[in-house]
Amino acid sequence: MEDLIRKVIEQEAEAIRNIPVSVDFQKATELIYDRVHLNKGKLVASGMGKAGQIALNIATTFSSTGTPAVFLHPSDSQHGDLGVIQENDILLLISNSGKTREILELVDLAKNLYHGLPLIVISGNPESILSKNADVFIFTGNPGEVCPLGLTPTTSTTVMTVIGDALVVAMMIKIEFTCKDYSKRHHGGYLGDKSRQQAGKIFE
């Protein structure tokens, strides 16, 4: 069992090391900065299934670090939640296959609402329609899943998470996000206390 666990960890670590690092990371950062910080829009992240859980995590992490973001469930978008999108927003869509029906439908619905919404796609399939229609495409490297069936999203969601973290950190650096800024957005708990201490000010 220990050898199996080591093998799983090593395979996932190798997938992270092999994420293709390209100029697209910078393009995505600049595009998010333009839409959210200069034009006062927000980042709208979406994905279906386990990719959707990663999109939710990315959205909440962006929000807590100074870049307003929300998660939009692609199915719920067809039942009124599409209304959360505004004209200066930007879409961040995650689909390992690049063929997820609900995501493709979301793209059409969103662009029918506001023509010209920029689209950032994180996917393992550069040949998909979704990827080819993106303003910025970030390739995961399409690693094999550690799932013994080769089916369950495992390694693919690991690299998606890391890509999201990279984008968040790049944006924090770009906007010069500080501990004081963090403390204003995260008041409660250990992290709230720590951020206020590091900022040198305790809020009542």
C-alpha cells in the first residue's frame, strides 16, 4: 500500500512539473486585470462536475485576494443564473475534454447576452471547439489520470488547481496585494488574525 501511495503522489507531482508554461499565463493575467481592475467587471468561473469544483475554488481564491470573482454553475445558468454576468466581465471556463456540453452551451448563452465577452479556457484538449474559440487557452498538458480505470478526474483536476493558483499569485503580484488588503476581505479566523498582525494593525 505504501508503494502504491508513493506512486500516486509521484505521478501527480510529475504532472504538475510537466504543465506547459507559456505566454498564455501572462495573457490571461493581463486580460483579467483589464476587465476586472480597469473596467470594474468580475471574473466568472465555471465548470461541470469535478472541474466545476475546481472553478469554484479558483473563484473564491481570486475574491479573497483582491480580484472579484464568482462561480456560475453551467446548468443553473440556463435557469436564470446567467443574469449574474455583466458586460465588463470575463469568463474562465474549465473543461478537461473541451467538449463539455453544458460549458459549450454556456458560451453561446453568455455571448448572446453580451457580445464579445472574453473567454479564458483551461483544458487538456487544444483541438476542441472550446479551446480554439478561447481568447486565451491554457493547456494542462493532458496528463493521464491516476485513477486505475483511467476515468475519474484525479490528476487532471490536480493540474487545474495548480494552474488556478498560478493565475491567482500572478494577479496578486500585479495589483500589489498586501496583508492589509487581505485583512479587509478575510476578517474571521486564524488567517484574519494573522493578516492583521502582519499588516501591523488590529481592527476591532
